[in-house]
Amino acid sequence: MSQRQERKIRVILVGGSGYSGLEAIRLIQRHPHAEMVAVFGPELELGPVERFHPAISKCFQLSQELFRLERVAELNADLAMLCVPHKVATAYVPVLRKAGLRVIDWSADYRLRDVAVYEKWYERHGDPAGLAEAVYGLPEYFAEAIRAANLVANPGCYPTCSALALAPLLKAGLIQPDDIVVNAISGISGAGRTPRLSLHFPERADNFEPYAVSSHRHMPEIEQTLSVILGKPVNVLFQPHLCPMDRGMLATIYAKPVGKVTESQLHDALASAYEKAPFVRVRKDILPATKYVIHTNFCDVAVRLAKGRVIVFGALDNLVKGASGQAVQNMNIMFGFEETTGLY
């Protein structure tokens, strides 16, 4: 669809009551070429969306309703955005695609290309045919495939941050691909909005802790993404941490250099790779920090040499570039708009 056409992209959102759902609503609301025409959710979370998100009272009038295919057909929608947990997406995606909608899915259900790998880290896959056709939605590396895709798997926040920081250095042959450690922290919103003891305020306030040692489900996604970009296997040890801030993500990544490389060579590889990437900022004199990226679709990256190791840094907002902002970036590519439309 051309940007010159008057008709706006009609978008439905499945899962509007969570944090990423709120960000998606805000972004589509200000998008000049798209409009949100319906929001669907589970039976226990129906009613005016402003009930779940008081921040958008008087700004957004739709109610979250129960998903019905007949209702979807009435809407004449072009795109479905799915802000739902893994396992849930595979119940919606085949139905939506059969109804003629293009789909961007936030969950992990369509990110891992190998069914066996998915089932090792998650559970039995409900839509292997869709998985085989899905395009991984990292715009900086897969824009051409995204442009023609009918189903885009929106990347995870940790994999986005890690891959954007590492990929140029791997492609330039400056770091070894078999011994990489990603040490990353995320704000609490990355764990979702569903209440549970571990996210209770007394548990999280003034508390910084590691979790999912050697078992975080984003580890195979990071390895897969980097391996596809490089064209050969990449081995990553990924260790996440939860810190007491509501949003934001910072990755500190350790790798071994290939031969004698300089910090200038490393920086130039990042700068060259992202010279035309609108949402990756290569920092030199300052290091990435969460305060510089929250509420934006930017990922900041930087690199240093220390004691014979390459240290790469990445920072982004887990709800924007790590979720809804990247989804809108993918939507822009899919429908022929400028990649930056509605984003900053």
C-alpha cells in the first residue's frame, strides 16, 4: 500500500490490557497512516480500555471485547497485532491469517525457526505451518523479508538489544563467535502485568537479582538470530537480571577479539553497520544508559576494549524498541511507509 493512499491501515489489537498493549495503542493513536479499530481480550478483562489504562482516559474510546471471527470480518481490518503470551498466539494466528489479515505477533511462538528447539524451551507447537512461514522481525537485518511477510515474529527485548550490539562485530570478523557472554538487566515491566509474589513491591524495591541461570528462553533466540546474520553458529551464554525500575534494558556483553583489533576498528564497524539505521545510535564519547532510551524506539550501542576483552553495550526501552515500537516499525515496512513514521 502506498503512503499516498488516503485509507488508513486498519489495525486490531489482541491483548490490550498489558503494558505493551498500552504502548501499541499510544503509538497507533498518533500514527498518521494507521488506526486502531478494535481491541480484543480475555473474558475476565473486557470493557473500556481506559479502565485498564487510566492514562488514556478521554484519548481512546474503544472497549476491549471478546474475540469473535465474525466481528473481525465486520471490521475490514488489514493487520492484527498480538500482545499475548506464548501458547496463546498459535490459537489466533491461523484464524486471522485465514481471514486475510497480516499478523505481527509479540509472543515467542513464531520466533524460533526449528520446531524441536521451540518445543525444548516452550512446549508442543500449535502451528508448525505458520512457524515455517514466519519472518523474524528485526528490521535492521531482515527488512526485505519483512516487507513481503504475512506473519512477522516480533523479536524479544533481550534478543533485540543483544543482536544489535553484537551483529556488526561478528560480521566484520572482529570477535570470536564461540565464546560470548551477555549480562543484561531489565525493568520489571518486562515480566508483564500479571500480579505474582516475585513482582510484589516489597520483593522488588531496593532489590537487584539474577534469574533463570542457563535457562532463559531468550538464549536460543539470541543464538539463532546471530547465527542467521553471521551464516555460521554463534554460541552465547545469556544471564538476565531484574532491577527495581519500571522499564528499560541494559546489556553488557563480553567477547574475545580476533587477533589484534583496536577500539577504533570496533567502533567503526558499529558506525558503518548502522549509518542508515534510523533507530540505532552508535555512542562513542558516552556509554548507553537506560535514561537515554526510555519512551523511545532507539537502541543505543557502544564498544570498548579492556584487558584483552571486547565489551559491547546496548540499551533500549523493553516496551518500545523491545516490543510495541519495533512492531510499529515492522508495520511501517510491511505497508510501505517510511520506517520512522509515528516513531521517535
